[in-house]
Amino acid sequence: MPGERYVVGMDSSTQSVKAIAWTADGTPRAEGRAPHAISTPAPRHAEQNADDWWTAAQAALRMVTGQVDPGLIDGIAISNQRETMVLLDADERPLAPATLWLDGRAHEMVDVLASEVGREELHAISGKPVDVIPCVYRLRYFREHQPDLLDRARWIFSVHDFLTMKLTGHASASWTSADPFGIFDIRLKEWSKPILDALGIDETKLPALHRPGSAIGTVSDSAAAATGLRAGTPVFAAGGDGHCAALGVSAISPGIVYLNLGTAVVGGMWSPTPQISRFWRTLVSPTGEGYLLESCQRGGAYFVNWLLDTFAGGRADPSIFARMEEEASRLPIGSEGVMVCSYLLGCMDPHWDENARATFTGMGATTGMRHLYRASLEAISLEFARALEQMRSMGLQPDRILAIGGGAGSRLWRKMLADSTGLSVVSSLSDEASALGAGMAAAVGAGWHADFAAATAAMTRTAGQLDPDPAAYPAWQALSRRQAKLYELARLTQDPI
């Protein structure tokens, strides 16, 4: 459009890189995508070639610059897959494959590090309950099993840091790219010396930290040739994809709850202070002001997809979801006694138990797939509702839920969430909240908008609202009390006889 200018929000996620050119009102004007592969060379190992991140980023950015004039791009910022890291040598080449957030090789080191630093101390400093996902436990694994690799490493980078290095010639971390590592002090906004000392890692191996939205460099001549971007294009700090997604749905002020109904179900809300609880991970806000209290269920839509693929003939039938939605919607709250514990991939909050398992209970002769489908959605909804109730107990006052992700297309699921929480559920128009959040960071950095509040007001849109039925709330609370007991009952069945 005549007179338009653009910022690029680039989301380097687990399976691909997406680059989107956004206008000042949040319209996506050009888009590029390129995949990168995951390798699983051994049990509990999940790896990527870090150079593939850059190859995919180049391809995605060339698609964008092939659609809009690079001279009209005022900045770029990067959203990155969290809890993923790579170790580099002095020449900035990977010493080994990058380890992903999916990687569980450090499971035996979790309790070891917790005993060395202190479980409560780790939680208080990093905001993260003790769990295998943060990079800190993989660093402890390397210290135990490959100390030479850790000692030879000149740099320890997140995806954000690696890609900013490729774009500008030097690496820069943001508060929110550093936050998920588990070695970042969320109160002081600096790398944690007590945790680094316990790992035997010098802080000089880590990149400089920057506030979200701040300028961190410009696109180099070589990066311009590789991507089609204009040399000298400003690069701004963004960070973790979950952080950026919260920004992309404007969950940066009191009352707004964000909820990503994706492969994992991730959601939470903004807090002015770093509230600590086993019901969530405490994160630095994507604006740098305040914090995010983030609940996470590994088996969100993944659990539902697994159920249909394993027991209902699979998702190759395009009508399967519509049929399940229609049949399940005719069942009452509680699925006629069928209940599900959805911990197929272990449990993050509130139990932090990677050995937790899924269960189905309450089945009878008339039980069908419609009961299992509905009970699965009920279980995932109630898990989030309980986390939200704990946030209320800390004095936070949620007002409405902004829903994104593939699961947000389910009216039944949105209605369950509204009725079980007592909050209206609003659908976001953008399917790319993380890339939009990164674009907002660039827009603020470029001076398009005075601050993040102004950026979210200008660049976010919603697509409809489902209000709760107050009369249904007591039934949901009663179901929640019953369903919450399934974890402990399942543990009894796993104990050795």
C-alpha cells in the first residue's frame, strides 16, 4: 500500500521459521516460512543443527523481502523456541547439536542440581519450579558427563542469541530469551551468579542482556546479502515465543488472561510482582515491566489428537473433529461419570512429575468415544481453571481470556473454558501471536508506538466472544474437585507392590 512501512517479526519455533512483515496497525502484509528438522539420536534426546535455524531464517526472510521493499522495513525482532540452547566455539561454530526443550537427557540431574543449589532457591531465583525442561539441567548434565564440551564452549546461546549474531555480527540476549534457561535472576534481570557458580560456568560465556524492545544492532552486509534485508536495518530485542505470544494478544496488563490451545496448552496472566507457586512458572513480562504467571500442560491438543489417532480411526477423516464436537456437546458436564487425567507426557504444573501418566476412569457399558473426547477437554480445561483460581488467591483479578492456537477453533472447548472459569473467552484474530509479539517489539523499538501498551492497542484484533453461563459454574467446580484427585489415585496404581 502507498506510504506503508513495515517491521518484521520472525518466529523461530520448534519445527520452522516464520517471518512476517507487519504494518503499524498489525496487518500481515508479507510472509515467509521454512522448516527445520528435529533429530532424536537416542532415548530422551531431541536435537537440531543450529545452522539449520539460520538456513531457514534466510529462506523465510528472502520470501518476505521478495514481497515488500526492504527499504520500507524499519526493524526486525526475533521470537524463539524457549529452553533450547547451543554451545559454540570461539569462531562461533556449534560444538555439538543444539538441545531442545523436548530433550530429557538431564532427568537424572534434576534432583542433583536441586540438592546442590536448593530446590526453593532455584525456584525463587529463576521463577521456575524444578523440572527437566529448563536448560540449566542440561548444563548440569554436560558438567557431569561431557565437562570438556562445556569447558571448550566459548558461548552458550539461545536461538534468539544465535540468530541475532547471524544478523548483526554479535549475539544479544533479551531478558525474555534468557529467562527460560533457568540461570536468569528474574528479579535482578541478570545472569544468576549462584547458579552459574554451582555449574562451574563463567558469565563471560553468556551474551549481554537487553530489555525487550531495545536496539541491539543492525543487519550486516553479509546478512543483507543472505536475507534480502537492507544493510543497516535495525534489530531489536524480543525473546521467548511464549512471552511474545502473550504480548501478541495484549496480555501485558492486569486482568487479561492469555491461553494458547496448541500442542501444549500454555496460558496465564500478568502480575506486577514475581509471585512464586507450583501452579505456574514465573516469567519476566515481554515488555520488561512486571511478570507473567504461566501455566503449562504438555499434553494439550496433543492429548486430544493422540486419543483420536489411537482409538477413533485418526485425523485423516476431515469430519472427525466436527463429529466429535457435535456428539460431545450433547453430553452433560462431567461426561456421565467419565473422567480423564491427561498427563500423557508427564505433568508440569502443579505436580512437576515427568513420570505422571494419563488415566481414564468411570467408564461403563454405554461409554463411547464422545465421552472420552468430552472428558479429555474437560480435564485440560479444569487444569487451567485450577491454576487461574490459584492466581486469584494471590490477589490477581482475571477479567477475560484471550484464546489462540488451533484448539481455539473449537466452540465446545471455548465454552468449557468460559463456564469453568467464569470468564468470557475472546478469540484472537491473529494465528501468529508470537511473530506479532516480535513485530510489536520492533515497532516499539523503531518508535512507531510510544510504548507496548500503545503497540498492543494498535496492532491486536479480536474475532468474537463467548460468555460464561453462571448457572453452570457450581457443576464445574464440583467436577474439578473430583477430577483433581485422579493424579494421586494414579500414583497409587504405579507404586510397586
